[in-house]
Amino acid sequence: MNKQRVVVGVSGASGAALALRVVERLRNIPSVETHLIVSDSARRTLMHEVGPHALHQLLTVADRSYPAGDIGAATASGSFRTAGMIVVPCSMRTLAAIAAGLADNLIVRAADVHLKERRRLVLMTRETPLHLGHLRNMTAVTEMGAIVMPPVPAFYHRPQRVEEIIDHLAARAIDLIGLPVAPLATEWDPQSLVQNAVARTRGSA
């Protein structure tokens, strides 16, 4: 069976744990093949935010990986068919380069390919607060066809740990690709949420 390829670009913005969780969750989908691109800045952020073995873990979980400087890699071509791409986290520098069509590294080039081929491109932009330049770049990539998804936590599912927040954000980003699999993220269900809240209240009594 041919697997669906998903490209994951990891830039140097804060939020490196999100990248690791996205790739881990993609790994758990048998029909998906993950192609990973990690920038030099991301390598440093992974070490600082997740730990000294985070990069090795990330590279091990992915099916294929490419240096960000390898502008001639398979993911740089539109003939390399994919189901979509997620840039997680997406720095403001990477966002600006995508908005300007400045394909000076493999992450930006692969993102540019997804735009020109009209494929799903999810950008988990990581910065706050935002100035006008950031907002204009978000508008530009949205007009080109990208989906801008800042990693804003959802609290309706009552997360108890940071890991639950990271997992839900990763699931939402993957769901936006539109793979032919069941949704990964917890759906909004008011009835079950009320029941869970009551159960937790009784458990803490």
C-alpha cells in the first residue's frame, strides 16, 4: 500500500515540543510517511526546550529527514507528491520568507511548493504580541492558500498537564491536513464535558 507523505518543517521558534509530538502522532498513523526538515535554529531550540536527546528522538521517529540547507532534496519539487505540510513551530522569519516567496532554505522551498501545487500548508506561527508586519504576512500567506494556526491552547477538554495541551494542538494541526483517517483531536461535546467535570469534582471531594 502506498503511504501518504506529510512534510514537517521545524523552524527555530519556541514550541519545539509541538514538533516532536506532531511527528510522533503522524508516526502512529500506518498510512502516513513523514518527511522531516529541521533548521539549524530549531536544533538549538530543541536542545534548550526539550532536552539534549530531543533532536535524535525527532529524527528517529520520522521516516525521512533532510538538512534545511539541502535545497535540492525531494521535498523541493512539486513532482514529489504529498498530502500536505505542517511547519511547527513556524517562526516569524519563516513566515515572512514564505509570504515573500523567498525560498532560501528547504523549509521555505517545500512550503512554497505546497502553495503553488495547491496542497494543504499549515503554519503553526509562534510569536506574541504581534506587530503589523506579522499580521500582514499572515494575511499574505492566507490569501495564497495556507492555514495559519497559532498554537493557542483549548481548555474545553479540561487539560490537567502541559502534555495534554501539546497533544491536543498537535492533533488539531494534523486534522487540518485532511488525511482520510478519523479526527485525532477531542471534539466539542458539551454533554460529555459536563459529565467529566462532575466526575472530577466527586473525585476530589
